[in-house]
Amino acid sequence: MSADALADLLADARAGVAFTGAGISTESGIPDFRSPDGLWAREDPRDFSFRRYVASPALREQAWRRRHALWQAPPRPNLGHRALADLEADGHLAGIVTQNVDGLHQDAGSRTVIELHGSTRRVVCIGNAPRAGTPQGCGFAASHTWALARVEAGEADPRCPRCDGIVKTTTVSFGQNLWPGVLEEATALLERADLVLVVGSSLSVEPAASLPRRAQRTGVPLAVVNDEPTPLDDVADVSVRARAGGVLADVAAAVPLRRQASA
Ligand code: NAD
């Protein structure tokens, strides 16, 4: 099915919700997890677990080195991020529920962005020995620039300035519980949606992946833009198998013309 059909759906939407995954950011140079050249082709997923982060100072040092390198040349939003921001500004999208942690939707100008899996832009204290995937910090929170400055000052594994606890970005690692309230916030936005647009997600990480399916089951139109098949293609009203940036840019440009034509 074509981008034309997607433009038709979006032109009719007044409270659409985009549900995005790592695939929308690959065109900004950030690898996803499961593509052939994604992160899992060269990294061990177990190194991204909450338990290992807590247990291994060496792993934390590696994580901060990786973040530091990334922050030297921060990725920029691409055509796909900008198109979604335009569709929100034009009144077709009510917001974005994202699995991404890169902050690029906000950089592109999107205003309502619910980050299911946290953000690399914020750090928190998680305490000294948090167990069972639940941070138990003292409440210290800061921008990522605080941690960046500590790493540049020579601290390989910055500690909480208040209680000496372990510091972590708010990104949700494997085996870590979602931050309280975020799933409810996303569910509330989706319950008001008149269209759900999935972009760049393999729809394989739960509980996030269930959100679009749940909306679709209540009768909300569903569209999917992904460069490989997804488990929702068969039930989607529109499924576009292509790279997201070009498709979304074309669609965002076409929607105002359709509105004019139908006025
Ligand atoms: P995923 O890696 O499981 O799936 C990404 C999907 O996007 C794949 O189906 C891939 O084929 C598709 N894709 C890749 N590039 C595309 C493009 N240009 N256009 C269209 N489709 C494209 O990612 P996911 O579903 O988001 O779930 C995995 C987890 O990855 C999430 O929890 C997320 O937190 C995390 N993650 C986030 C980032 C980020 O913030 N940018 C990066 C890597 C992983």
C-alpha cells in the first residue's frame, strides 16, 4: 500500500498518535537493535541489562565512554522526525509515544513526546545496590551534561554527589522496570487517538509493542511504516514498507494539499 493512502488517513486525523521505534532514528546515524547492521550484530545484549550495570563498574565505565563519544557529535533529527513534528503542528497528531531514548523528536520540535524507555538526556541516582530492576536512588537527578562534565573531569564512573550512589541515564535497561506512570500516560494518549501510526519498530519489545495493537483492537485505524515486515502488517489499514524519512516527508507535504482539496 502506498504513501498516498497514508496521507489520506493523516489528513482525516485530528488526534493521531505516532508510535516510534529505533528505526526512525537510523537515518540520523543511530543504529537500531535488530537490523542486520544493528547493535545486536556487534554487541552482547546481556551487557545492556540493569543487573550487570549495577554489578559491574567496568561496564558502567564503558557505558559512560560510549555516551561521551556520542555526545561529542550529537545526532540530529532527520526528515522523519521533522515530518512528525510538522504533523503535530498542523493538528493531525496529538503526540508521540516513543521507545527511543535519543531525544530527537523533541529536537525536531515535537511537543508531546512520551518516552517509554527513558532518555539519554537525563541522569538519576539509582542507589548503591538496587535490586530486582528497580532504581532505589536518593532523588538526585540532572541533565546528561552534568555527567558529561564529570566524565571529562576524569571520573570514569560518576557517582551521586548526594549519597555516592550509582548514577545512570534514565534509559530503561533489560530487566529494569519502566518508570512509574509512563505506561499509564501513553495509554491515556492512545485512548484518545483517532489514528495510530507505527514508525520504525519491530514491535517486539513488551509491554511497549502491545500499545498499538490494543488501540487497533478498539477500532482505531492503524498505519505502519517500516522497512521490513512487522507483526501488525496484516491488521493495519495501511502498511508502507520503506525507509521512514522520505515517506514521512512526502506524506507531511501532501496532507495540507489534501485538506485544501477537500475544503
Ligand atoms: P528494533 O531495532 O527492534 O526495530 C527497528 C525496526 O525499524 C526494524 O524492524 C528495522 O527494520 C526498522 N528500520 C530500521 N531503519 C529504518 C528506516 N530508516 N525506516 C523504516 N524502518 C526502519 O527497535 P524497536 O522496535 O524500537 O525496539 C527495540 C528497543 O530499541 C526499544 O526499546 C528502544 O528503546 C531501543 N533503541 C532505541 C534507540 C534510539 O533511541 N534511537 C536505538 C536503538 C535501540
